[in-house]
Amino acid sequence: FPALCLYDKWLLAGSKNCCVNFDWCCGRKVEDEDVFASNTDLALQATATNTDHASSNEEGAHKHMAERNEEERQGLLEDEHKTLIHRFLDGYYIILHKFRWLILAAATAATIGCTVFAAQLTQPANSDVALLPDSNEYQMHWAWKQNLLSNELAKLEGSEAILLWGVEPADTGTHLDPDTWTTLVLDDEFDPKSKEAQSYLLDFCDRLFESFGRVKEDYECPMVQFDGWLKDQSTSDTPTMAYTANCKGASSAPVPSDVFDPCIIAWSKDVNNMSILQVDGSVKVIEVRTKSNVSYDASQKLLKEEWTTYEDWLENERQDSAPSGVDKFYHSDLAYWWFDTNNQMMKTAYGAAGIALFCAAVVVYISTRSFVLTTFAAIAILYVLVAATACLVGLGWTLGFLESVLFAILIGIR
């Protein structure tokens, strides 16, 4: 409101400042405010053609009409100011104007303080989503279950991570439609047939399990299982048809390049192993399962630390050890889906704040054509946003999943 008062005051004063209003250069042409005055001017001009003395009468008429118009304008203003709302607004403006510098200092300090507090808004210590109050029986049961020994032991076991070769981490679905899923995008450069690639895949799991552990005590990587199967079949008196028809007597991995695809595909079918996927007789995907030391409901901090640890380790493998053809693998875990969702929701909340501020500034600027008023409005909206966020921090709230959704919605309402 104070900004509108200043804006109206500048316009009444006939300001030509382009930061206040640019009607003077590209706005609409101002029509005469008083039709009666226009008609009088025309009459006076017609009379002036009949006599030289009319010029003095015209000046007197102009002066008389100006005084009359000013009296009428003052009368209208006095009538308006007699209304209750105008008396309130006038008093409000007088007080604000009198203490304007003190209010400016207080508003500036409040904005800075709220901004500092708003910056302390963090994500929750865990990813639990509580939809019910603590007094609800279902919520009480959930809280009781969290303290069970079985639940604590399950969390200590972590979760299962998957390492993939031959697949690109791509999302071909419609990003604005959550009902659409991605299609499988194969890595055309994946080629595990060389002996160097086979040897690397054979030794890879020992280093992996040493750093992160096995998902199960009896789990073995597909290449290790394949190597054991070759050793058993090569020494067996009655080898299976899958071995004799496809492996050409190979006794262990690595096998010759021309034997690798048909032999390992035959093994996967023989033992019903789903970690090897093939297309037209060529191995396209290899999957390795390992342990992740966090669960999906761990804090964002722990999830990020585990993700970073895995990524750093895998990047060292890609750069230092992996030969060409098997050096573009990556890992995935269900826990990271929730981790990524929370991060995206937090970015959306902050992005919504920026969009709301930008759109409001554009609307104010187009409607008022005043740069100064737009600046005042943007600062006011920014203060509302940081003040509301600072209140959340003061109340002890964190920016969890539901809070991020509500935050993004309420910003638009503000």
C-alpha cells in the first residue's frame, strides 16, 4: 500500500521519470478531463474570430474554468475522504510516512534476519512420511514398530544394489507424465568377449565385496558362477549338452572370444540364471548384485554419503582397471529413488519460489509500467517468502516430502 501511495503521488505530480511510469513516451494519449471545458474552449475560439476584444474574454474564461475545475476536483476529494475506508487509509499512510525511515530500517533488518533463518531449512533426519497425528492408533503402532529389534536388524542389513553392464542410465519416458516408463537403452559399446574383459569381470567381485560386502553370504557373481560351471563340466564324465554343444571343451574363464557368447548363454539357460541377458545370440546385459549399507528410509545425508562412496569407487574402477568394452557400468538401488525424489522435491520448492517472484514482478511491471513499483512489490513478496520459511525453521520443521509439495503450492497462493 505505501508503494501504491507513492506511485499515485508521483503520477499526480506529473512525473516524467521512466522508472516511475513510461506513459509519457509510449502510453495512451490523455483525453481532456472535462468535456464542458472543451466545449467552452471551442465556443471561445469561435467568438475570437468576430472581435479583437474576445482575446481578453477568452483568457478570463480559461482562468475561470480552471478555477472551477480545481474547485470541483477538491470537492470530489473531500467527499471521498469522508468515507471510513479513506480515513483509515489516510491515517495509515500518514503514520507510515512519518516513521518511514525507522520502518525501512526495521523491514530491512527483518528481511535479512528472515533470510538467514530461512537458509537453515534442512531436509529431515529420515525419510519417513507421517500422514497421521501422533495420537492416532495407526501412527502409534508405526512408532512402536520402529523400536522392535527385528526392525533395527533389518535396517542394519542395508539394502540391495545392482551393477549393470550393457545398459545406459537413460530415461526415454515422458518426463511430465509419471505413468509412462522408460524403455531399455542398450550400450552399443559393451563387449565382454575379449579375454581382458572376461578376466576383469571375473576378478571384479572380489574387490567389490571387499569394499561393500555381499548381498547374501552365498551369493556369487555370474562370471564366478560361470567359471565354476566350466571347471565342473570339463572334469565331469557326463557333461551337459549345453556345455558340449557350445563351449568347445573350455575348462575355465576366460574362454576364447568366439566361444564366450554361446557358452555363457547356454550356461545361463542351463542353470536358469537371469543375470545374463542376450539378444540374437549375443550377450547384451550383465547384472551383478551387491550390498548397500543404507536403507531407503535413512536420512538424506547418509544416502548421499553412500551414493558418493559407491560412485567414487566405481569411477576409480572405470578409470584405472576396466578395459575397453566393460568400462561403462553403473549402479542403482531402490533407496536412491527416494533419495532422488526428495532432492527433486526440494529443488522444486525453491524453483517455485523463484517462479512466483518472477511472475509477480512481470505482472506488476506490465500492469503499472513502473520499475520502482515493481521493485517494491518484488521485495515485499520476497520478504513474505523468507518470513514464512523462517517461521518453519523456528517451529522446528524440516523440508520433507510432504512439506516440499505444500511449500511449492503455498508459494503460488502467496
